[in-house]
Amino acid sequence: MYLPKPLFILVGLFAVTLSALTAMGASSQSIFAPEVERWRSLTEQVFPADEVNDVLAVIQCESFGDPTSRNMEEWGQESVGLLQINEGWLTGWQDPDWAFPGHDGQPVDLEDPATNLRAAKFIRYFEVVTEQDAWAEWACKPY
């Protein structure tokens, strides 16, 4: 599903507002669109509990829960899946010394929701270790 970036941003603002409501005590089980909520359980398996709603907010903005979502970036690389992982990150993953957990240098299917979430977790923690904002690589942020 292709949505223009302005629509992604509008959807993202909505998701961030919902995420803030959750932090204030609103129900955490139905604050996102059903297409996004269906990934809650899997997201809970990959991310710590206090990060789940942030991740779902970014999913709502980036792909609206479509694991097959693809967008060509201005610089010629494609972003893929729930969290729109830029394929440029694959270069590092093919080096076994730099592989993210659960990946052994084999081709990566970023349309696979579990792989996409694990890749996003790897990127976020890579950003933290290199002293950058954990959401620096995403156009949509949970804040």
C-alpha cells in the first residue's frame, strides 16, 4: 500500500496522540487501527513492554500495519515492511561480525513482520550505542 508522505505524517500524529493517551492511562489494547493492533503480540515478543506503544505508533505512521509496504526513498533505496526498514541497512547485516541477533548473514526478508521488528530493534539500539536518537532513522517518531 502506497501512501504519500504527508498522509504518513498525518497518520503518525494521530498515532502519537493515541500513544500519549495510553501513557495517561487510556486502554492500551485498542488505541491503534486494527491493522496495527494485530501486530501488538508480536511486538511485545520483540520489544520491552514500555516501548511497545511507541513501536506501534511508528508502525501506524510508516506502513499502517501493512507488512508488504514498500516506498522508494529519494536517494534510491527502498524502505520495506511494518517499520519501513531501509534496505541500505542490509549491507551491514551480510557481514557475520555485524549481524543482528537471529540473523546469520543469510538474505533478509524485511516483509516478514518478525524479521522487520527485530531489524528495527537492532537499528534502534545501534543508534543508542552510537549516541544518537533511537528513532533517528525513521521519518515517523513516537514523540
